[in-house]
Amino acid sequence: MVSLDRNLSARHPSRMSFFITGTDTGVGKTFVTRLILQALRQEGRDAVGYKPVACGDREDAAILSAASGNLDIDEVNPLYFITPVAPYVAGMLENRTLDPAELIAGFQNLAGKHAQVLVEGAGGWEVPLAPNYRISDLAAQLNLPVVLVAGNRLGALNHILLTVAAIRAKGLTCAGIVLNQLEDEMDTAMITNKGVIEDLTGIPLLEHIIYGQDFLDADAFLNI
């Protein structure tokens, strides 16, 4: 088991950074991270994105690189696996070992040069990165507030509640939820999810991104 240092964030200069996770893969984490980066940078924030691990391709990392002022993609994404599976499995298939220290060092590098780093996880909260080491363990080491992205669909409430409980179990704060509309048409579940998330979780709904929306208001993300 990798030893987790809960005081890591106290040693880097930025307390405005946060970790962006999802209830599952395909819920729009990169899309949401890009929108947040654009909104923060338009407000004058020196905000950049960080995608510690990518599998299958580096498209997400390239999007974050562009949204971060064309930051070097190797700084944005220090570890890349060719195989489009969970990083733990990709490492076994490609005979490579993921070193958590490399991911932490990549974050510290960006945090030492920029005021705000938005760390985007891979897949959902418990995606395995290496033996006995998951996305949730990386987030715990970084000790950052967590923003949870959920696709607005039937079943979203269950996935949100499970993920929020898991975030809290790691001793971390879920600072807010972003509900991302993945389809143009809305059914009853999609319409009602927005109205009950805060009551069920006690966590603010930072944004409900409607289908086709390509911007968001920075105000909700300025003081996470």
C-alpha cells in the first residue's frame, strides 16, 4: 500500500487548486474542466489543467493543454498508456509500472509555477491506477477540495450519493457538484435531478450545464 501524506497540500503554494472527478467515465469531466479553466482565466486567474494519467489517447490532455494557454502537453499529462482501459490494467498489458510519486511531482511542478491547478482524474473515483492505489488515493495525497461531475440521467442520484460518500470516507471535502446534460431531450429524471441534489447531499450544485452549452459562470468556482 502506498503511504499517503495528508499534509501535501500545505506544502505547495496554491490553496485554490481542486480535484475534478466523475461519477463514472463518459460524464464529461474534460469538457467541464475546460469550461472552468476558460472561465477562470477570463477572470484573470492563472489557472491550468492537469491530467495525471491518460489511457488510449491524449485527446483530453490536448484539450486541457489548449485551455491552459497551450501549456506543454507533457506537463499537463506526465503519464500516458496506449491501451484504452483502466491504468492498472494498461500497466500490466504494457509491462509498465505507475509510480504515484511521478504524478505528485507533476502536480507540484505546475503548482510551483501557476496560482491554480485543476486536476482531472481518470474515469470515476475508485478507478485503479496501480496495485493498492486508486484515483481516490491520488486525490487524498493531493488533499484538495473535490468537484464532482455527474451526467444528468436516470441513476445519477445513486451514483452521486455513492461517490460523495466515498469522497468523505477519504477525509476530503466535496466542494460542489456539476450536473452535465449529456442529451438534448430531457425525461422526468433529468428534470428533477437538479432540484434534489443539494437536499440529498448537503453539497452545492455549482452548475447545471445544459446540452450544447459551451460556457459557464466563473463565480461559483472562484472560492472553492
